[in-house]
Amino acid sequence: MLYWLLYQKLFPYFRVFRIFRYLTFRTAFASLTALLIGLLIGPFVIERLREFQIGQYVREDGPQTHLKKGGTPTMGGVLIVISILVPTLLWADLSNPAVWIAVLSTLAFGGIGFADDYIKVVKKRSMGLTARQKLGLQFLASTAVAVALLRLEAARGSYSTRLMVPLVKRFRPDLVWQWMGAIPHLHWLAFLPFVIFVMLVITLTSNAVNLTDGLDGLAIGCTIIAAGALAVLTYVSGHVVFSDYLELDRMPMVSEVTVFCGSMVGASIGFLWYNAHPAEVFMGDVGSLALGGAIGTVAVIIKQELLLPFIGGVFLLEAASVILQVGSYKLRNGKRIFKMAPLHHHFELLGWSESKVIARFWIMALVFALFALTTLKLR
């Protein structure tokens, strides 16, 4: 909105507004705007959550140190979503379809999380959406992203369905089966592998962030690091010089998504101010599912899906620990691998303090993200 007003409309008359053409400037201001929104309206949101008695329910079978957190305001993810979307709409070029795909995906996954939280917390039910309902809605939202990207490829040719494989330069498998497109009445099956792949990437990322959100500041701190890495990857993917130097496919369309990533960084820092241990507010599913959906969607847009396990390495470990724990319990007659899953609870029960678990997981997230960035040249 401000980009359209200050650069596209007023720049011909006031040359000082030239600065708004620069992506780095707008990304920095989007991040600062998101941070300010989070800091300024955070107390208001927290107070309203307390007023409506929207408090966190703590499981009795979890770590005993968590019982004192019961009643802490939750659904603070609404603050995160607002802090991401408003700066993006202000500072991004809204004629860019990739920006809208990221924005609408975040809203969709945030809406799913909001419905889940609303049923559990406001309606005072033991569970929100069923697993089948939640997964069904997530699959639907991520399928919509896949379809939008396919239409973008068909209309503008500015998106590719070929995978970029880390550490490999020339191997670029296409997720659309071109040979099947020539078969009458079955041409739609050609797009099925791509749609399924996108659906799994975004849905799994969304749920992985959700599983990580179990300690004060843990998920949001890891999100700051992941979003920062995505901002760098998005910027170089759309930059003519950097993309050529790193031998990446240049995708000019994705440049504006850097503003969205900057907003995500700023919004996450703003929320961490209130979510740091001891937390004044929890993000709830509305925040974790929205952030996970946003991270997964950006990774798909910039063709770094296979780098996502490193960008969000801690999220992957947390999700894997739950899968392994459940699998072991069912297949080995009740035997467990970890003392408790997700993984952060295992270390708590080993005697680590909550602050130590959080700090060390942040360090792990930073190491994973730095490794992901180094793979750009290791090709």
C-alpha cells in the first residue's frame, strides 16, 4: 500500500521517495513495523485475553513444573498474524501474486488454529478440532497453494515445478509428469505429484511448529531464526547478481516475498518480548499453525523445500521425536524411546531447566540455519 502510494504514485513528483523502490529498505521497515505493532498492541491483546478468561490448559501428565502455567493467556498468535500481515500489506508490492499466496496461506492456517483454540479454550471442551478435521483443513489449504502456484506457472512462466536439490547442481527432477499430460482424460494426473508434495511440505511444517510450541519462547525463537534464513534465501533467489553467482534459478517474482519474511522476523521478535520465560502469553494453535504454514509456503515459493529440514531443523527433530515415540509405543508393546515427547520434554525430565532447554535449542536452530545457508555455494 505504501509502496504503491509513495513510489508508484508520488515518486515521479518527489524524487526523495526513490528509496522506496529498494527491497532491502522496505524489508527492514516491514520488520521494524511488525516489531512495533507487536510491542505496542501486545499489552492490549494480553489484557483482552485475560478479560475473556482465555487461559492455557496444562496437561496433568506433563512435566509438573508446567502446572503453574495454567491460566496463562493463550491465543496470542492473533497478535503474530496481525503483526505479519499489516506490514506486508503496507510495504510489499501488492501486484505480486507470490506475496498474496504467502499472505492468504498464513491466514488460512491461522484460521484453522483459531478454530481449534476457540473450541478448546472458549467453548471449554477437552479437545478442539479432531485430528481428521484439522488435517483435512490443512490439506485443503496447502492444496490451494499448490493450485495457485501451478496457475502462476501456466500464466506467467515465473514459477517452476522442478525441485532444487541441495548440494547437487544439475539434478532437477520435475514434479509434474509431462508425459502423462498427453494422455486424454488423464492429463490432470500429471500435476498430482506436485500437489501432493506441496501439501505434505506445508502441512508437516505447520504441525512441526505446533509440536515445538511447548516451552516459553522456544517455538517463536526458532521461528525468528528460520524466518531470517528464509529472508536471505528469498532475497538471493530474486537477485540477478546473487542468483547467478550461486547458480540458482533466478526467480524475480519471489523478491517481494522477502518483505513478508522480514515481517515474520519482526513479528516474532515482538511476540518473544511477551512470550519469553516466564511467558505472559502463549501463541496457541492460531500462532503455531500460522507460522508453520507461512514457513512451509515460503519454502515452496522459493523452491527450497528440500532445504527446509535444515532451515527448521529443530522443528524437524521435535516432530520426529513424536513420530518415533508413538511408533515405538505401538510396535514395541508400550516401550518408549524418550521419557516424554516432544523432544524438549525429554530433556526437561532429564533434569535440564526450562531456560537451558530453550537456549540450547535456539543454538541448535541457529546451527541448522547457518548450515542451510552454506549449502547454497556447496553445489
